[in-house]
Amino acid sequence: MLIEDKNTFQAIAIGGWLNSGAFYDYEGKCGLHHFMEHIIFNIPKIRQLSDALKEKGAVINAFTSHEIICFYAVCLEEDYEKAYELIETIIVSRLDFSKAENFENEKKIILNEIEYHSSYTEYLKELLLQQMFGKTAEQFSILGNEKSVSGVTALDVTALYNDKFSNCNKLITIIGNSTKIKAPVEKEERNNTLLPVYGSIMPDKKREPLIQEVKDKDEICYYGISLFYPKQYRKEGLTFTEYVKGELLEEIRETNGAAYRIDGSNMNFGQGAVSFLIIKIMKKDVELVKNCIHTILRTFKDGLIEKLYEIQKKVTTRSQIKNDNVLSRMLNLGYEQTILFREGETCEMETFLNYLKTTLEKGEDYYCQRIIGRIK
């Protein structure tokens, strides 16, 4: 267990972490970990504890990522013991899925969730992952697909629970006022915690080159870039992505008026990180945008190292502002001990840029690109 004292907070956040996620779904059963996360709340004892806390105004939720599942509760002091009981019951007790209610209805909920998140941007990310990781790209599907979710059975969930969930490493993180927290077990030192999570996913160096896919006569298309950074360069890489995004905005939007905005997102896992930049443009601007991207990703300006350090400071400040609450701090504490385990505190921008230059000199790309038209 990890407890961090924050005497200024009026709320308490508790998280239960397990180091098994979508990367470890069975073959042909993508989305199974995510389904199990959902169905756990349909076990009567868990639902009873959860509903009682929600009636008091507590926030109860969970999420599945590629390598971890987290169940969490945010509550006031008076509800701390019940919230802790809920999280501990989920991750420590032996759960009986034969008692889970509304199994088929939960499938419908998740299928609607898949439909809700369906978009040109998400489709483009799927194509970029396929291009970057080859056959292993299907392991990035957290929600699964219509076929895999529709085919889930109680036996599948029980088998996964017995095989992965009940035997994986577990961690509880708590953020709140230490005078209000009475931990059921002794507080442990921060370096005495959950074993780190390491995925087995790495880019395929034999991946296919850029493929332009514009399927109809519509004038609007979507241009996507994905960049992979190995674990040792994760922090530097994510800072570099912020730089690339800024340069693209200046060149594509401010100078040429070819795009309104550029959407960015990051995907962290044990062996590194993938960054996505998605640009919505007119087809007539495809060559312009492609040339801009090619120049920015292959030409490193003088003074870039200093600029990256400046960007890093801004990113750190934004993160501190965003995380100034018990829930964000609790989640960060969990990530620090799982996916981000033992990452260095400092960035080595010069070493990182030399890595990018060496990669390009070898005739390899550290990024992928795809273009799609509107899919009817």
C-alpha cells in the first residue's frame, strides 16, 4: 500500500491496481479484461457496496489500460472505511462470477461504448498502430470489437480471472489528509511496492511504408502521424511531440491556413510510448502538409535542445496544475509504481536527438503516417 499525505485536501482517493490488461487478453478475445472490469460491478456484494457509496455522493469508477486495471473511489472522510472496503474487496477477495447479474445487458453497454468512441480519428489510430506494430497491433484494442464482445461467456471471464486477475500483482494507493486515514494495514515505503509492468509490444521494423487511403470524392481527409519512443526516452519523446505539434501548427495553420487545429494524444505502456497527431485538412493540401511533416521530423534546427528543455518546463507546470487534486494524485502515484516504474527524473535531450538522428541515418523512420478520406 502507498499512502501520500496531503493535509490540504478535504477528500480522500483510494485506488486498487492490478498489473494485467488488454495486452494479455486471450487470442480472439480482445476486450476481455475490459469486460471483466465492467462485470465485477454486477456482482451483488460489489454492487451493494458501490451503490451505498454513490448514494452518499462518492465517485466510484474503474478503467482498463493495456497493462493495468484500476478501480477507484473518491469520498469524504466519513465514508473512507466503506470506500476502502469496496476497493479491497474487489482486488483481494475471491470473486464469484457465477453470481454476476445482467451479463448480456453488459455486452450491450460495451457495444454501445465501442460505437460511441468510433470516429475517423480512432480509425486512423488503428491504421497507424497496424503500420507501426504489424500483427501485434490487435493487442492494443482495449474495448474489443463487436464479434469479440458479443461472444464473451461467463466461462471466458472466470478463466481470465483465475489465470490472470487473481494471481497478478496488486497495489492500493491512497491520497488524502493523513489525520483522517486509518489504514487497515501498515504503511509501506514507496520503494517497496507493486512489481513494475512491462509489455511485450515493440514496433515492427519491417512495417509497410506510408499508404495513402482516400476512398471517395469528398474534399476532406485526415492525416495521421504516430511516433514511438522506447522506455528510456519516454519523457524526452513526449516533450518532442509537443515541439512537433507546435511547429506543425505554426507552419500548417498560421503560415498556410491549411488546418484549424491538430489533435494530439499519447499512449503509455511498459516498454515506451506512442504519440498521435491527427490533422483534418482539405485534399488539395495533402502534399503541402506531407512536406511540412517530412521537414519537421527530419530536420533538427539549431537551438532545438534548449527549446525542448523550455517546452518540458511548460509541460511540467501544466501537469502540476492539472494534478492538484486527490484523484489525479492518486492515479499518478499508481502509474509511477507500474507503467512508469523507475523512470529517471531528468531528461537528456541531446542523447535523445542523437538517437533520432541515428535512426534516420540507418534508413529507418521513428514515425508512421497514414491518410484516409471520409469513410461512408
